[in-house]
Amino acid sequence: MKKLISVFCLVIVQSLVYGQKEQYNLFIRTWNFLKYYHPDLAGGKINSDSLFLTNIEKVNQQTDTNSVIRILSEKLNQNFSGNPVIDQEKDILSVNQDFSWYQKNKKISPQNKNLLNTIYQHRLITQTDKKQKQDEEKKKESLPKDKNLPLAERLLIFAKIQGSIDYLYPHKYLMPKNSDAYFADLLEQTIQCSTRKDFEVILAKAVAKMEDTHAFKFYNQLSYKNEIYHRSYYPPFDYTVFDDHILITDLILPEICSKANIRVGDRIMEINGKKISKIIKEKQKLLSVSNPETLVYMLSDYQRNLIWTVDDAQKELKIQSKQDRKTYSQKVDFINFTDKQQLATVTEYIKEKIRSKDEHTMTHVDVAHFKIYDVRRILESVPEDQLDDHMDKIFKEASTKKAIVFDMRGYPDWGGFVYHYIYKYFSPVENHFGKYYKPNIRNIGTYIPSSYKEFGLYYPKIENKTTHPYKGKVFIIVNPETLSLSEWSTMNLQKIFPQAMTIGQKTAGADGDVTSVPLNADYNLEFTANGIFYYDNEQTQKTGIRINELIRYTDEDILQKRDLEFEKVLREVK
């Protein structure tokens, strides 16, 4: 009998939570709709956060559907003068805009449907970044990082993430098809979570669902990031993550590795009984990346330390020996840098790794090599009034070579290198290399292409420009570090040099500008704000930049520290 009573009580609780979740979901959708379209909110006359926090506590499982809409809209202007807004744009990316949540909801009265339709028809035309800045200026004091946020505050942050996706994220349509159900489940978890850590796990899962590499760094804002991603302890070795194993590439603290019988070239097949492929899938639920290749690349970063699954200082690893390919389980001591000597050793290792990367270059008499993340050195000691002549001299010299290599494996440290100077010297006057969709201020949630006439988007205006066509071979090297402006610049180079061969690995798949939305409690959501496509409408988000030849590395390639892209170039130049 007691068991039946317990089951009955559980069913009642779950039913109440479900009813509350349904009403909160409608509240959030309605609030976001009003926030981005109603002139009182979109124009800043009424603070949208205040409207949310003032009214969310009035909602419970007994609140009927129409009362939710009334609660949010009753103090807003409902008498609109002037003609409805007409969007005259012809090429509109509108696949994200979906009002079925109220238009097809049988519980919503015809009067409320008409109200929401009228608000949309008389929406305010405004710049979203200005609105976001107004909200940011009205930040409230945050609770201590170890304290859970009140329910209303948690719901507000969750609502802002949903609103950002629905109205400001141009690639919502590329998100997994189960996203609505997924977010409904996260909403239920938001209602029930009892700790700040649990809420931050929810936030990480919500942002990860965007599958946008621009949002990857969100994890670093979390107060409990070390616990959530199990990164408190670092391994005594460096590594590279593959789809089904982790390759040990360097022994940073040899004495610890020797104790565990770990050698360079060994493979980690499992961590605490969990296969690497399964671990990667779990990490994908907590980290926002545009494609699986980029996730594996990010997980390979020693400094980020994101691949581990438990917080124990000693982890049990299933290791496959490089020598005989036999597997064995081994408990391995990890480090947390309380030992100053260990910290100094690891720090020096990381510095040397960075130095080696910076110094890595192609030195061949017949090849001009430009590293996109290290081109500012070209400007060293050059007076500004001599810069044009200096760059012309550099490119004239490069044009005498059999091949030019643009190494795009990094973020540009000088945007003007490709945009201005490569264009100025090598490109025809017109260089329309893609389509750039920007937010449509007449209809937020949709996107329109920037006109080629808009100054400064594709190329600068240069009076009496001359062109120096290059007939030699051109190679563009890319990998997951080719992100955003680096991807945009790669598209530019591909257009300027039609003969170019793009080689390497899939790029980060997050092209375009970044927008930042303050979420309260010191959280900020950054993500891709524009839709970037090739001229034939082929997308770049998630898929990355077009590649002529994918190059894949094996364990042995990594261990020998080979640069297969460089080797490919040198073979082609012979």
C-alpha cells in the first residue's frame, strides 16, 4: 500500500512539473516574441528583463494559456497607429522564422492570436545590437558563484538563450531536428535543479546544441567548469585525440610516466572503463562545435584539458602498447600543479610547444610562405607612409616564385593583409567571393544579403587600382583553427586565385561576425551572427570551407611531427 501511495505521489508531482513546464514554455516564447517585436520592448521604453522577472512568479501549473499572454501584454500598448511594416526584400533567409507555437495552438484564443499577429505587423524596426547594449547596461548584481540562482533568474537566463537562437542565430535551421524537445527537457531540468553546478550543466547543454564553434568558449565562463569537464588534474603526458583512441605524443613528466609504464606512441583506449568514442559523444553534449572534426581537435588541446571523465587524481587508463599492441589497465597519477616544480616543467613545455609552432615555416627557394597568424611581422619597422610600397615589394618578390602558400591554420593577426593588400596587388577590381547575410532589421529573425555596393564588405575602394595576375601555383592550407575571419579570408583567396588548391582538414565551420548577448549573472552568449555562403549558395556553417584535398594524419605522422601539407606542397613544386 505504501508503495502504491509513493508511486501515486510521484505521478502527481511529475504531472504538476509538466503542467508548469508547459506554461513556462509559453511564457518564454511569448516574452521573446514581445522582446524582439513589440515597440515598447524592442525600443527600450520598457525593460524586457523587468517585464520577465515581475511576471514569471504569477505563472504556475494552474495558469491557463491565455492568462500567460495577458499577464505579459496587458501593460503594453495594444493600439497601433500607422501602416503595417512591409518587408520589400526579395532574397530573404526566413527558414528560421516560425510562429506556429501560437498560430496553431488551439488553446490560444482568436483574440490573442490576433493581438500577436498585430504586434508582429507593427513591429519596431531597430538595430538588435543597440537593444542588446541597452540590456547590458542594466545588469544586476550577481549572486556568489557557488550559490544557485533563484528560479526566476534561472528561467530568465534560459529564456535569453532560447530567444537568441530563435531570433538572432542565422543557422538555427541547421540545428538537430529534436532541438525543440531537447530544450523542453532542459526547461524541466531548469525548474528542478537545486545547485549552481547543475544549472551550469544545463547552460552548457543548451549552448552546445547550437553546434556553433563561435560559442565553444562559453564553457570557460562557468564557475564549475573544472568539475563539469573534469579538468582539475592534468596528465603527465601530452596527447592527440583520435575518433577511437588518444595517442600519447610527449612525456612531460617522465618519472610519473615511467612509473605507469607509459611510453610515447602508446594509445589510450579507455578512461575509467569508458571507450574514447563514447567519451567524445558525451563531450559533444557539453561543448558547442560546428562539426565533429573540430571537437576532436579542441579535445586534443593540452591546456584546455577537456577530454577526461572523472576528477580523480589517479585515473585508470586502458593502454595499448606501441611496442606489441597488447592492452593493459594502468592507474596513472595526474597532477594539479600544487607542486611548483611540476608546474614549472609543464609551463616550460607549453612555452616550447608554442615557440616551435611560431617558428615552423616553409623555407624553399621556390616558395613564398605566408602564415595568416603571423603576418604583422611584415610591418616591423616600416613607416606607415611607406607601407604600400613595402607590401608591393613583398608581393613582387613572391610573384617570382613557383608557388605561393597561404597558411590559414590560425586566426589572422592583421585583417588588412588579405582584405586590402592581397586584393590591392593581385585581384581584379571586382571580387565578389560569397554571400554575406546580415540580420534584417525590418524583420528580426530573418536575414538578407548585404549589397555588393555596401562599401568595405568584400574589398576596399582603391583609386586607380592595378592588377598583377599570378600564374604560378597557389596552395591554401586549412584546419580546424581556420575559424571565422580566417575562413572568410580563405574564401577571398580562393576567388582571387582561381588556380588555388586548398588542402588540409575540415575548418571550424563558423564563418561571419560574432554577436554577444548578456544573459545575466555574468554569463554572456557569443555565437555566429551572419549567414556566410559561397556565391552558388553553398553553405559554410558547419561544413567549413571548400577543400580540394583532405589530408588525414596517422599516429606515426603525429609522432614524427610531420607536416603533411608542407610535404604535399613541396612534391607539387618539384
